[in-house]
Amino acid sequence: MELEEMQAVWSQMSDQIEKQKKITDKMIMMMTQEQYRKKLNKIAYPEIIGAVICYSVAIIILFNLEKLDNWYTLLSGLISVVTLLILPILSLKWISKMRNINISGNSYKETLIEYTKGKKRFKKTMKLGYYLGFVLMFMIIPVSSKLINGKDFFAETKSIWPMVISIPLAIVFFFIFTRWVYKSYITSMNSAEVLIKELEEQD
């Protein structure tokens, strides 16, 4: 085989290897994108379920506003509705943005910057959500009492002890539950971040 023929064969082999590498890199990026979304789905799906519950409760309150027949239960009802409508929008907005990061279309640096910004915003949103959730926990009590039992929670409570016992228990449960949710979400987000950082070798 002459030198020119060897060079032509070598060039052809190099082209084929380069094409194969591009195909392999593309497959890796697509698989990473899929795994990345699966990690964030562990946050997105519970948030979607939570949104359905929030909107359902808000609709129930709105359709029964006439039953909230004094100023403080009506005010509690309106604050509850606003909070129930805002909470899902806050979380779903940022988790959706993070899920839709185009890993395969962006460079490693662009992806990491976009993800880091989204993570910071989502963590801030989560904290705001916890504050709103804490307010909602107290606002929903008189509303629930009126709509479910037809009773004024404050006027018809004969003993102060049920409130003394139930409110601290509710606060403790709230903080334990929100802490568990926060840790679960951060674990999922960190797992997604690891996938992105593994792409540095491919960039």
C-alpha cells in the first residue's frame, strides 16, 4: 500500500472515530439530561400534588365564603386563599425552570451557572414558602372549624387547654415536616448537581 493510500485510509478512520465520538458524546448528554430531570422530578411531583391540594382547598373556601360570618374568620379565609394560591406558583415556577435547563444544548459552564442561579432562587423560594406555610397553619384553623363543624373556633372553645396543647404540637409537627422536606429536596438537587459536574470531562 502506497503512502497516499495509507494516509487516505488513516484520514477516513480518523473521521469515523470522530463521528463515533460525537455520537457517543451526544448520547451521554441525552442520558444525563434524562437522569437530571428524573432527579428533579422527585421535587416536582410532590410540588404538583401539593399544588392540586392547595388549589382545591382555596376553591372550597371561596365557594363557602358566606359561611365565614364574622370579620376574623372571613379575614382568615381570605388570607388562606391568597396564601394557597401563591405557594404553588412560587415553587413550581423555579422547579420548572431548573428542570428545563438545556444540558445537551449548553456548554458545561453555561449549564452550571444556570443551575447554580436556579438552585439559589429555589432555596429562597422554599424559605419564603415555609414562612407563608407557617402563617397559613394558623389562618386555616378558624376557617376549617367554621366550614367543617359550623362552629366559631374562638367563641365556642370552652376550655383554653385544647389550644394550649394543640398549637405547640402543630408548630413542632410543622417544623419537623418542613425540615424533612427541605433535606429531601436538597438531596435531590445535590444529586442533580453531581450529574452536571460529571460533564466537565465531556466539555
